[in-house]
Amino acid sequence: MSLAIAGMGWVTPLGRGIDSVWARLLRGDGPSATTISENFSDRSYNVFRVPESALEGLAHSRLRRSSVLSRFAAAAGLDALQAAGVSLDSKTAEQTALIFAISNGGVIYTKRFYRDIVDTGAQSASPLLFPETVFNAPASHLGAILGITGAAYTLVGDGAVGLLAIRMAEDLMWNTELDQCLVVGTEEVDWLLCDAYRRWRLLRLAPPIEPFNGQRRGMILSEGAGAILLARKGAFAIERTHPGGYFPRRTDAWRTLQRIANDLSESKAEFVISSANGTFVDDAESRALEQAIPRALVYTPKPALGESVGAAGLWQVIIAAEALRSKELPAVLHANAATTLRLSLTRTALPSAQRALVISCGLNQQAAGLRLGVA
């Protein structure tokens, strides 16, 4: 069975919209950092937030009290459907599946909900806040907006979860009663998340993200959403998804990634969209790619967009599709030119590119990949 990308939606720290965000990446633009803090700690962190202007015009009664996580997801999902020219009526909605890829959930609302309980007792627990604390809240909101009453799933994982959600969509689409599947990955940033990743020694306190520099200075968290409408026809074919794998230790990650890259590179891929983010992931991907496909050009979007965790995998797939469409790759920002990888250090033309590999190494020991081609 063949699957293809029929439409895409993108909400990022560089703005909203496939064309505008891609144009900024090609220009070499980077995001502006915002400092966030908490009144119970003197420690502050830098993050990459979605600009308020990105959600202008997004109006629906369902979203009035929803978390920012759900609003990002709704914006990206609706844009993907619009890009595909799909208008959901009751019949079309029955033939559409919905899969959400998520990592940290509605942290802001969860924190507010439990803070009220701690401060003033269990009787103060808000019934308005509680629904936003569960992982499937964004799927519920978007499903209700679109009228989807059938297959709807929320897949929880690390940065690789977006690619695993596409793999799940592929399995669902064997059902001939489904015409399409909307896959959405979304993430929000919060002080609590930054503090957790710092304690895990994965976060740096200030930009930039410096990929493949060998020093593992860490990442900067970002937020937003990516959405891909999968159908049986489209401009870009999902040629093969990989079930991925689990690595028990960080030092073993490269072996899992090498196996994924070897399995997917049976057909020539001109470039790889990497998930390198300034952590141990860089070393693992560098070693794996040097062993499996040393001649492929490599691009990582994390220095330009930040580490969006739950949204990251779908962002990578969107970038692969746009690179195949425009026949060029942006420059990797803040990269170490001394790396042995063949990095896209400048804006690079790809006049004959027909295939791309996307690999994702998550921070919680998951890895996945897929191969994308021009249909």
C-alpha cells in the first residue's frame, strides 16, 4: 500500500505557514529567545516561543478555554486540510482518522491545576482546567472541531514519536474505509520542562544550539505544531516507514540509528534530515550516518527551530518534503565545520533530489525513521 502527503500545516517559532517558514529557513533566519521564570525559583531559562501573530484568525468556541498546546495543534491541522483542499462534511469525517503525537502534554494547565489544589485544597480543583491535563486533550479538541467520530488516537513518546505516529497511520490506512489520516505533533514550553531537562543535563541556558560540535552543550526547548494529511495520492510518497527501536543506553543509540539508516537507504537518498540538537543525539547520528550513508548531505533544523520534542519529527518530515519540492536545503546554523559529516553548511541546491531520509533519535531512548520520495 502506498501513502502520500496530501497537505501540511506548520506552527513554529519562525511563524505559521509552510511557505513563510520555509522561506525564513532558506534565508538563514533563527528564532528569538524568550526568558521564562517562576516565582518559586531564582533560575530562569531561554526558550523559543511561537509568536502571538501565528494564531491570529484562529477562532472556535471549543478553543476559548483550551491550552496553547491544543491551539497550536488546531492551527496546524486545519492548515493541512486546507492545503489538501479537503473540507470535512459528515461523510468525509467518517473516512478520516486522527493521530496525535505528543511528548510532554499540557504541562502549563497541569501545573495550574495541582498548584490550586496545593494552595487552597482539593475543593478548589477546577473542572475547567482538568480536561487540559490529560494527554489526549488536543486530539479531543481537534476531533470535535472537525467532526471526527471514528478512529482517533494519541501516541505518547519522545522526539521520535512523530515518525512513529506516521508508522501507525500507515497501519490504519490498510482499512479501505479510511480515505485519509491526519497526523499532528504538538508541543508547548514551560519553566518546569526546562528545569527537568536541565537536571537531565540536556539543556543549555542560552542560545545558540550548536550541532555536531562534539561538546554536547545542550539544546533550547521550543514549541509549536506540525500536521501532515496522509492519503493514497499526493505530491510526496511515504516510500517506507521504519518500526524504529529502543536503545538501553545513550552510548548504544548509534547502533539503533545505523540499523534504521541501513534499512532505509536501500534506495538512494540524496539527503538526510537529522534530529541533532546539541546533545548526545549529535554523536549518535553522526556515527550512524558515517557508517551507513557517508555521502548523503545532512541537515538538522534544531538550531533554527529549537527542540520541539513532540512536534519535532513531523517538522523534520515537512522540511524533507519542502526540500524535495524546492530542490534545495537551508544552511545548518551554528554548525561545526570540522565535522566529518557532509553537512549543508550553506544554502545548497539539490537539482536532482528525488528521495530523502528522515531519522529521529529521541531523548528518552526511542529512535525511528522513514524515507520520503517525489511521487
